[in-house]
Amino acid sequence: MPALRELAHNLRRLPGNMKNAFLRHGAPTSDRARSQAVFSNFFLHVQSTRVHRHSLRASTTWALGIIALVLFVILCVTGVLLMVYYKPSATEAYDSVKDIIYVVPVGRVMRNVHRWAAHGMVVVVLLHMARVFYTASYRAPRAFNWVIGMCLLVTTLGLSFTGYLLPWDQLAFWAVTIGSNIAQSPRELTDALGITSSFDPGGFAKHLLLGADTVGQEALVRFYLLHVIVLPALACVLCGVHFWRIRKDGGLNRPAGVDESEPEPETSRPVFSETSDKSYALVGIVKGRSPVVDRGPEHTVPSWPHLLYAEMLVLVLTTIVVLVLGYTLDAPLNVLANPEVPENPAKAPWYFLGLQELVSYSAFSGGLLIPTIVVIGLLLIPFLDREQADTGVWFSGAAGRRVAWRSAVFATVFVIGGLAFSVNYGWLRDWYPHIPQLVITFVNPGTLYVLGIACWSLYVTKRTDSTRLGAIAVFTCFLVAFAILTWFATFYRGPNWGFYWSRASWPVVH
Amino acid sequence: MKRLNEQVAARRTKILILVGSIVTIGLLASEAWRENFGGAWRAWQTEYRSRLKPRYRAGFSVELRQVFLPDLGRVDRCQSCHIGIDDPAMKGQPQPLTAHPGNLLAKHTPDNFGCTICHEGQGRATYLPDAHGEGIEWNEPLVDGQLVYVSCARCHVDNMPFGETTEFFGGRVSEHEIFSGQLTRTIPGAKQLNRGKQLFVSSGCLGCHSYRGFGGTLGPDLTHVGDQEPHDYDYSNLPPGVPHTPLAWLEAHFLSPGTVSPGSAMPNMGLSRDDAAALAAYMRSLRAVDVPAKYRAPSMSPKGEPASGAQLFGLFCAGCHGRDLRGGKNAKIHTPSLANPDFLSVASDEFIKTMILHGRSGTLMPAWSKHGLTDAQVTRIVGYIRSHESKGANLTKTAALHGSADSGRALYGKHCANCHGLRGEGGIGTAVLGKDFLMLASDRMILRTILEGRPQNGMPSWHDLSGSEVADLLAFLRAAEGPAVSEADVESQLAKSRPGAVKAGEVLYQNNCASCHGGKGEGALGPSLSTPEFLSTASDTFLIRAIRDGRPDTAMPAWKRLSATETADLVQFLRSLAPVTFTPAKARSDPGDADYGSLLYRKLCAECHGEAGTGGPDNELANPVFTATASDGFLFEAIRRGRSGTKMPAYGANATGSHATPAKTPLSDEQIAGIVAYLHRFAGRGERTPVWPSTRPDDAKLGREVFEGSGACMACHGEHGEGALGPGIANPRFLDEAGPGFVMGTIVHGREGTAMRKFGSWGTKALSPQQVKDTVAYLRVRASDKTRLPRRFPSTGTVGEGRELYERTCAKCHGPDGKGVEAPSLNTPEFLNAATDGFLLATIARGRRDTKMVPFGPSSSGGEQHLSAEEMRNIVHFLRSWQSPSTVEPDTDLPRRGKALYERVGCFTCHGRAGKGGVPDWNYAGGTVPSLNNLAEQMGLFEPEEVKAVLDAMRAKRDLLALKKLPPLEDLQGFQDQYKRVRELIQTGKTASKRDVNGPPPPLNMPSWREVLSPREIEAIIAYCLSLQKFE
């Protein structure tokens, strides 16, 4: 009976057939097979089958984007594990977190890893943005991907912020209270204009965020949903678009003369040398001269193994770092949230502390005006700097490095000077108690920093006759100012937002 | 740029990935090992196993041990380390292997109860610091030692203040009985906890805090105070070194509430450190009962008696008023001392009870009826407060003392003159030194009134006076009557038998006696005097003493004011009433058989004369003066002959010389002698309770007509006899102390120097004896009415004057609005409703010892200012204006004020209502007392405009005598002369001129008002009389 024989034969061949069905081509022993593997694999094909050697250099990217992705994956995995035990209820949340720490097997480590990965992701995403900026990788055709990146930055901050509330301890409760008050900041303007009763976008924003006037069960459910469904889903979609755009925009950016500066590697072979008779109909719809747009294939290497191994190494190293952090440093858990005993000072999560410092001058300008200016400014960078020279080169060369240094020094002096001045001498309200609030809203250290930075940038642009250098100036100033303000608000602000040299000198106010 | 060798780099990357993966797996594996094989508890169990006897060792496996208690919502893994907890062999071993001390585990088996139910901590954790809750943010750290007993209350719910009140559903439990057993119940062994409970229920914590709906709302609710978590407390004000735990916070808080909780009104209770710790532990034990019913301990004792007043006081009141009732120690809570004798003597039980039940808004005193106390419980608390009053002197013993009038005078000046006036003329209290009062008031009545007081009316109970002091006071009062005439003097006057004596006696009789004994001595309210049977058997001595000493406790006054001559005249007049001669009855040689007489008395006499001879005001045989003066012969003859014209029949079988009705059952001489012998037993009976005349159903109704209508008692004594211008008389205490005789006697005789006039035969509207009895019957009905109104003392002044006085005298302490500054708030509806005028006046007059309230009465020595009775009334009048602002009077209404004075001081008793006059005055040249409603005409004012001009001038406080010109008035000079004359007449008084020059002086004279009325008050009365002028 041939059918029975065939069945037996099929059974014998089952493992091999399944392997072939999975791989759909021979074992990836040749470059072509590896490329095919990458090309035909759902997860891998977001990579190009070949990658330029420049992109593999650590100094090109410092792997920041991949690290951010790895952290996001780690967060998703640990987050799902935590979700198994976490109860998003104002009465049970805190206890369930305690249970995760003490009762759930490896729950403590999972929670710690989640925590450190989240903070790490914010840091890495910011650094990634800086890398992209300083290598001028935002330029056309990558301008839109820069915009996507900005959206991802905001989503990352949102994910971190919404997760902050879930333990339902004092730290979380009051940080979120502060955060939601920042959302309410337009009210300062509407109050000053006297139209709050009829038009209250700030109150609406806060209400939308919290579902109530104060942080409570409604806010917890909203934050929980945002944290586990809405924002992760959004981040996934944006990530997909982000990576896809990299592929479509011709891989990573690289300096114009990089191919010429070094000889071809011995091991690299023509891409399609093995089957040169193949035709590529897709070429017709791809811009440029070849599927690898703008570039010849000569300086590329197969993604498998070179890129994939590098990525795997980054994955392993990142995992080790967060695991070690999770083992050694317990994520803080304060006492149960108590709406009647405010923390003093109540501080927002660290990445919003710079904002909180600005809000302390004026809620509207610090909470809405300046962040809006910054975000719009960042978004517009690719469209304002249309130069093409020195793309892919760190700081666009020596002149840029010099501008960056000078800008950093300028911003340091300017912001620290401003802080020192306002700490020592106060501000308009201290000198003229009856001054209209509108004046303070628009004339305060925060707006002056923005104005100063803008002037500096325009000066640099004019002096160097380069929009790129002007952009470096403004971006550097922004980063430095952000870092200084965050540092200052974290370590030198105490009860009632007063200035203290150290935490030890805080007065005992409860 | 460095060349990149892909192949080398790829290999290096592979190695790094391999190493990294191994490290990752190693990290995960180490965590897995830590979870599965690490942990101190394994080491302890291994240690424990090595100590076991070999034969047990095999059956012991090292494993995580946990007690899962779904009912309690607990998973306790404590025995993973504390493995030997129920193994007696491990006694004395070091922790964690040691056995549990004591035998508590015998009942509380760890398998059924777990560990954390008592010891707290974190049962799920398996590492030492986390499990014990040390150094981490855990709300229930491990407890040991005495503190473990705090957890007992989780299940032993009847250690809570009121035991297991299952009816409590989170809301308020009002009107709930609190049982004594609940307050005293304890848990064996839990010494600290039990001490805490004892402190809790005796320190008055519930005065400010509430527990299950009982208690005040000033402080935080304590029902679930033990459930408060560490972060519910503010540790910023703790003294250094005190750990930041709820227990330590509570302990520090009890030791110094103001420091730990700035702004707290909580008083420092002066607890020792141990007591503070005990109370703190007890607080921690007050938790919501969250254990299922099967875990709860059965009640240890039945509920038993309701909580006593002392227990309730300890529970609710002691916190503010002090455990010794001496008031609070906290500067923030001004609580009055309840043990102050001044307070207790004037505050009636009703007042205290009302204050407790309805609170005092504006002060911290809550309305306890709304905070869980029942009426009966408050009554018990009042009883407890009252028990702090000194007992007072014994009435019987005091009555036997002979006081000294001189020291009595000093005492009177010190204690009594504030209200009764320096000369006893009355003020806030009634006039007490008048002869009319004294001749009617028996010693017993005066003593009882002094000793027991009349709190409703403001008369304090003088419990802190000694018996001899009270006796001294009585002696002083009696001395005001003057010495009594001696029998010998009267008898020598009788022997003289001067001409005209009978005539003079008749005048005296008509003025004084006729109202009771009838115009011809035929008897009415008093017995008949004119019957031949009586006059022929009553000796002169009997008559003289009956007149002089009266019949104490009856309406027959002691006529000590009559001189020997007058008494003799009266006796002679009485003798003239019947044409008989007195023949002393022969004393019988054989004394009768008293026992036999007793039987006869019960059968025949008791119906009228009462079982004990206290037959009533008119036929009382047990009266001490009667028993002292009635000879056996008199009694014998009185029974034998009866008394004609009365209900007393002649019991003698053949009674000679008698016109009385023969009795249906005649008695032999021997039987009568038996009764006489029995009557002797009445003599010397000490305490006699007044016997009220029996009344018919309609009497009270008729009495009401008299009271409200013809007699117009209502005008002075208030609509319901609660007192107004005159004293409150529908007061059961007053009626009980005074007795029917005093009341009826006062109605008939009036009281000289006051507005109370004679309602006997000499009045505008004389009352018949029956009407007098009816009125008394009505008073008794009113007195038995529970809804008695408090007495109101009307003031002749105005609210404006009261306010001036208040602002000058009281506002400094009580605040300009009466809301209290240093002194208690007065302006609260509860206080003003509960405080009678008497209470207010007595407090103003007497002050309150040991407080800043000094006496303001006229004789007070301590007060800076002396207020007259009128001024005190004005102040009370002003206080009342807070209650009902509508009573505010215009300040300048002089005629209205004059009208009030006219009625209060009693002008109307002679001059008639609205000055209509017409009261007959016996032997007065004018016949009747002159009317005053035409005074304007008499003073030369003939036109309405003239009267109006004069009144306006008086209202404007201009001196009429100094006026130069008064526009509409033609003859100003003539008017001023008349005005001056009238004013002087009122001030100096005038003796009425006699119609018959030889006759006795008319009883009604114009008294001198100089001492009683101020010039301005006289002016007001004149203004009132002027305003009465009717122009037609």
C-alpha cells in the first residue's frame, strides 16, 4: 500500500520537513541563505539583508536605539508578569504590590527590573535622540522618522508617568498629583484673563487625566489602562513605523565619504553574484539607483550574522545590566497613599522635575508654553536645517563640536546664573507684590531661558552662517538646561520648594 | 579609521553573547536557588531537626510551613522559622526555636489562629526583617510582651467599652443602655490592657470623643482608633527619641497632648508613664471587629446592672469636669466645678439635667440626648453630682437647739440679706422679718426652707450651714417678733376689767379675727368661739395662750404683737359673746383607760379629727399648743357637751348646759375619760406632716376662678402660680414645707410690707373661708402638675438699664454678647431656658466661691459693686432679652415703668387696680382709701395737653421743681407745689386719721416709701397716676 508507505516515509522525514517548512530554504550556511533567512522571516525582515559596515560601528550609534527597544521588550515581558498579580484598585493596589514583593516567586526581582528598565528607557531614549541629532541623521529623507521619534519620546514619558501611580504609595500619589497639576497649568492664564469659569482647558485636561478632581480610583483605572493597553499599543505601532522607516530611508545614515575612506573588505562579495540572472521588478518603485538606496552594495556585509549577533549581544548585555540592578537595588515603595497628608515637597518623577522647576515660576509658562515651544522646536529641526553637508558626522565636524562646547558653557552659565539669581533675589512678585500675574507668566526665569537660548542660537546661526550650527547651539542649550534644571530640582529643592544645599538641611515640616 | 575585520568581530561577538547568556542564566538560577534552597528558615528547621530525638527525626521534613486561614484573610508562615513554638521540649531555647511562653496556645492553637492575629508582623514574608516588619514600610510591625494583649480585643470583643454592641451598624446608637458589667469587664492576664480600659471608662474620654455613637464630637472618633495606620499620625512634634509608631505616638500624646498635637484641646490628664502606655495600648485595641463570629470569644459575664451614675460620670463627664468634679485642668476648656456648694445649692436637679440633656450651645458642652445618653442615665448622673453636696444639718436635731439671735443677725447679714434685704424687707426673696410672716410660719417650716431651699425659686439649700447656725438664724427671725406677753400680765389686766375693754376688744376682733372666726365668733375657717359650751369650759389661760401662741402649722397665727391689754380686751370680748360663766371642770379622780379610749377615738373621732389627731387646720387635736393648754376637764366637757353650731355633737348621755346636737352613740363618763386619756398621747409628737383639707372635686375649679379672677392672685403669683411679682406658690416643695395653715393664714392675713394684702374680711374683695380653701385646693392641683413653669421675676426697669448694668458689671467676664470670655457663656438658648430667674438672681447675689464670680448682693463683702435687688432683676431682664428680643421696651416709657412699680410694690392693694381706689378702711375718716386716677386734677392739670406736657418733661428727665416754664401749663407754680406735696407724701407716708376719735386706729395707713423706692421710681409712679386721668 503506497499510501501507508508514504505515511511511514513522511513520519521518518517529519523533523527534516518541519525544519524546512520553518526555514523554507537550506541551512543558513552561505551568505545568500542567510540573507534569505532574514528576508523571509517576519521578525527579521525589518532589517535589510545586508548592512553597511559603518552602521555596525559602536561609535556610530552606541546601540542606543536597540537598547531602547530591548528595554521596551523587557518592560513588556516583566509588565505582563506583574499584571498577573497586580490589582488596579485603590484599596488593593498597594497590598498587591506588597504581595508581588514578598509572596510572588521572583516577583521582587521582576518589579525591580521593570522599574529600572523604565527609568533606563527614558534615559536611553533621550540619549538616542541626542545621537540622532548630533549625527544630523534627522535630515531628509529621515525627517519624518525624526517626527515619529519625537512621538515615541512623548509616548515613553507617558508610559513611565502612568506607571508611576500604580503602586499607590505616597510617592506615586503625590508625584501624579503634581503631574496632573502641571496638566492643569493653562488655568493660570485663563485665571489671569478671568475666563476660567467659561473656558477652562487646564481643568479639562486635569479632569480628563484623573477622571475626578483629585487622584483616586478613577485616576488609577485611567492610568492603568493607559499604562498597559493604550500607550504600549501606541508604542508598538510607532516602533514598527520607526523601524520600517529606517529600512525605507536607506538604513542608518553615514557620512558621504565613508566608502571612499576605506577599502572594501576582503570578505565582502557582490550581493547578487550567485544568481545574477534574477530580475527585480520592485526596483521600479524604489527611489534611487538600487534597492539599497543611494549606495552601492560594496561596503555592506550580510546582516546575518554581523548585525543580528551585535543586536543579540546588546540584548544580552542590557538584560544583564537591568538584572544586576534589579538584584541589588530594590525599587522604592513608600507607605500607602494618603490623600490627607501631602508629601512636602511633593516631587514629580525625575524627568518632569525640570518642568516642575519651571512650573514653580509660572504654571502656564512652565507647564504648557515652554514644553510646547520645546517640542515644536524639536519637531521643526529637520525642516529648518535643510543643509546636506556633513550628514552622519558627529557634530558635523570640528566647527560643530566647537559650537556645541560653547553652547554648553553658555547654557550652563546662563541657567545656573538664572537659578542663583532667582534663589538669592527672588523674582518680580517678591519685589512688586501687586504686579499682575500675566506679567509674571510671560516674564520669568523659564521664559528668559527660552529667550536667551533662542538669541544665542540666532547669534550662532548668523555668526557661522549655518543653520546646522545654529541647530546644534539650540539643541545643546536645551539638553544642558534640561539636565541642570532636573539636577537642581532633584537635589536642591526642599519643602515648600525652597532652596537647600542638601537634604540633611531640610527643616522638619510635615 | 580603523579597519573593521568582520570575521574577527563576529567571532568576538559570539563569545560575548555566550558569556553574557551564561551570566544571565546564572543570575536567574541564583535567584531560583535563593527562592528554593536559600532562606534562614531552612537552616533553623535543620537545626531543629538535629535536636529532635532520633526516632522523630525521620518523620520531620524541612519544608515551608504555613497556616492558611481564609476566614481571617491570613497566610502565616511564621512557623517556618519558629518551628518549636508548640513543642514543650523547646522551652528556654533561644529564638526562633523556643516554645511559646505560658499556656496561651492551649486554647489558641496555631493551626486555627495562626500567629499574626496576635503578634502582627507580615505573615507571608519569609525573611526576618520583612516578616517582623522592621526597617521596612510595613504597617503592622511585630509586637511582643504585654502589647500582644492588645490583639486580644480582636476576638474578645467584650473588652471594648460597652462590650459587644451588636446593634451597632456603623451609625449612631442612641438611647442604648450601658451596663455596669460591660465597663468593668476584663481579660485575664492582660494587665496593661485592663488598666487602660479602667482609665478609659473613668477619665471621661467620651466627653469629647465618641465611641460607637456614644460621646462627644470635639475630638476624633475612637471607635476604630486601633485600626489607624502608622501614616495616619503626624510624628513631626514628637519628642526626640520617640519611635515613629502609633503606639509611641499615642503614649507621648497622652503624656503631653498639647506638645504632640499642637492646637489640640485635649487636657493633660496627668497620667504616669505606665498609665499612658496602658491607655495607648487600650486605644490600639479598639478596632473594627473583622474576625468571623466563630473566632469571637463568648461573653464572659452577663450584662447585669445598668451603669451607675458614678460610672457614667467617669465615662462621659470626668474628662472636662474632673474626676473630683472640680472642673477641668485644661486652659482651653473652661469647665465649671460641679462640686461647688454654691452651685449645688441653687441649681435644681431639673436645671442640671436640662443642661446635660440639651447642652449649652456656644460652649463645649454638647447636648447629651443627642450623643447616646438616655433620660434615665442622665438622672443617675445628676444623682451622682448631687451626692457631692454636703448633707446639711439634721432637721430634728436643729429644731431642738436654742440659737442665739445675735449670732443669727450676723449670719443673716452675711447669707440672707443679699436676697431678703438688710431689714428683711425682701428683694429677690420674700420679706421674712415682717410680723405677719413670722406669726404664721412655724419653726419647722422656717428650718426646712433654710435647710432644703427652694431651688426653683432661687432659694438655696443651706447645706453648709451647721445646725447651730441655722438655729441662730431662726432665733434671729423670732427675735424680730418681739417678746411675747406673759400670761400673768394679761391676767392682771383682766382682773382690772377696765371700762371699754369689750369695745376695744371688738375692734381688735373685727380687724384680726373675724375673717376666720366670723363676725360674731360663729366660726368659719377657724372654729366657732361663741358657743356657750366652749366659753363655759375654756379657761382664761387657754384663751390667752391660744391667742398668743396660735396653733403652729395652722392658719391660726401667734398674736405676739398684741399687748397684754389688747389680749385682755380680746378675751373679755370673747367672754361677752355668750352669756355663760366659766366654771372650771372638775378634774376626775380616775384617769380613763387610754387603750379603750383609743378604740373609741378610732371609731368615733378619727373621721373628723384624723387618726393621729391631725384632723386638719380647724379641728386639730395634736397641736402642741392645744395639747399643752387643754386640761383634762376641758377635754372631758368638750366631748361631753359638744359644741353647738358645729358638727361636734354632745357625747354625754345627759349633757347639761349644752345646746349641741346629741350624738347618735352616747358615751358614758368612763368612756369619755378613756378618750381624754388617749388624747394625752398626742402631746409631744415631734414631726407632724401637714394635713390638707379634704377637697371636693369642684374645689380646684372654683379655686381657679378665685386665683385667676376675683382674688387676682394671678397678678402677682403668675398665671400658674409659678411666681412673678410675688413668690411662686404652686410649688410642691413650698406647699409641703409651709402646710395648709400657713398658706390659708397668709391669704387671710396678708403680709405687711409687701404687696400681699389681707384677703380676709378687710379687702377690696374679701374671700369667703370656702374660697380660701378652694384656692389652696387649686394650688395643690397646680403644684402636682409636672409641667411647671419656672418663676419669672418681672423687673420694673427696662432692658436698657439692664444692659447698662450688665456692661458695667458682667461684660468683662461674660462678654458683651454673653457668649463668654473668661466666664461661662450665658447667651445660649439651652442655658437661658433651663436657668430659672431664681437661679440667675441667686447666682448674681451670692456669687460662686472659688471662681471669679463674686457676690453682687447688697450685703456682699467681696464684690466691688453692690447691686440692689432691682438692679439684679434688671440684669436678668436684660439676659432674658437675648431669649426673646421682642420684649425690649422703650427706655423712656416712664408711665409704663410706673405701672409695673405700682403693681409690684403693692400700691394697688389699697388704691385699687388702675388707681380706682375704694378699699374700705375701718374707722378711717375717709371711709375708703382714696383713689388715684384723678391725681392729675388734684395736682392742677385740667387739660390733656397739660398732662402730656408734664409727662414729656418727666420722660425727658427734667426736674419738674426746677422748671421755669411749661408752655401749655398756666399755673406752673401751683402744680409744682402739688407735685412736691404728693412726692413727700409718698416718701414719708401718712397715718390715717380716725373717724371715731376714741376708736382703734384704722388698719390701713399710707406707709413710708422712702426706703423702698428711689426718687426716680416715685416719679415713675406719679407719672403713671397722671397718665390715668380720663378727660371726657
